[in-house]
Amino acid sequence: MTPPDFDDVGEAIREGRPLKAAAAYRIRFGLEGLTFRNIDVPDPVPTGRQILDSAGLDRRADYLLFALLDSGDFEDIRLDETVDLRGKGAERFIAFKSDRDFKFKLNDRQMAWGHAELRGSVLYDLADPSPEEAVFLEVRGGEDRLIEPDDRINLDEPGIERFITALRPHKGYVITVNAVDETVPDKHVTFEQVVKLSHPNAPAETNVKFSMTYRNAASHPHAGELGEGGSVEVKKHGTIFNVTRTVQS
């Protein structure tokens, strides 16, 4: 029986089966990042150089090659080293035209990058956080730094950078207005802001007045009445406003 043109390493991993005898073995290859394309290597135990050759790269240039394992870890692949695709648990390989790698950790997984600059979007792709989570750079003895996808991180600083995923902090201040949670951008909240939140579509009427009470504020007094032109300093979460609309005859 003639062997198939190729067997897909990723499919074999996901199906939990051994590789089939084939003319070639399909892996996913990324150059300088996490954008992958299919390439076929001629051997189930290729060398690093064979992988570069199959990707159409000049093996004489300085390249770093990594296997992105199914566990999420990065593994250095020397160019004269063989990689057993039959049991490695890796279908994705990343190459960098560089002679130096930069180590970092993400959720306690050892990783590496081929350039000193790392985009935040790469960390999000690798971490795959939930919509409620974000990536943070651990700061020993200080507040962890929130990393956004557009951020650029310098990995050339002394030591190994450690990144973690955790719940994304609330942006702004959450207040409760007439039993409804609302978000305001600043800790100083005015009477007029609260009225607009409580009655967003109310037309301007000269015979309508609003009265307001608040409690659990950050400023002193922590509770009381708030009048037109007034403001209070609210807590990050938990300051409560009650607004009453009165029509005067």
C-alpha cells in the first residue's frame, strides 16, 4: 500500500494516536512570532536544520528554534538536535533570526523569545486568559503591573521576568444609583452626574426638581444629602446614591 502524502502531527496529538507511516509529516511553523503556517518535514525525527530547510530558511544564518509543547512550555531545539515528533507532544515550532534568546516565565511555565522586545499581545496569545482576566508582570515588593495587548516589554532587564494571569481590575469607580450599579471614571462625583445616571432620558423641565442622599462615601461626612453643584468622593466600590424626582405645581 502506498503511504499517504503526509500525516498531520497536530491531529495525531489531539486524537491520541501514533503517527502513521507517511511520505512527510505536517507541523505548524512560525517565524518571529505566533503566526503559524503548515510545513511538511520528511522525517518523523527531524533535526532542527531539517525543520528550517522545510520552512525555506537559510540554515547557514543564525536562527533560534523552539518547540511550543502541548503543555504550553517552550523547549530549545539545537539545529543539530533531533526532535521525535512521535512522542514530543509538539506540533508548533517557532524560529527567530537571532543568536540570543530571552527567558521569561508565564504562570510558572518556562518560555523564551528571540528578541528583547516582547509585545503584550504575544503574552495574551500564550496565556489565553478569560475575558475577566488580564496579564500582569510580577513586581516583587510592589504592585503588579497590568500588561495590555498593545504594551511592549523589554526582556533585557536583569533577572527573569515573571508574568501571571489574574482578574482584571475594574476601570473607574462602581457606585450604586437607585439600586443600579454604575461606573464613573473619577472618584469625585457631582450631583449632576448622579442625576444623569438615575434619569438619563429625562427632558429638561423647569418644574422638576431632584433631591439626593448618599452613604458609604470616602469623603467626610460618609453619608448625607447632596445638593445641586455639590460633589462627594466615592469609594472604589460601594458608595450608594438615592435620587428622588419631584414635580412641583
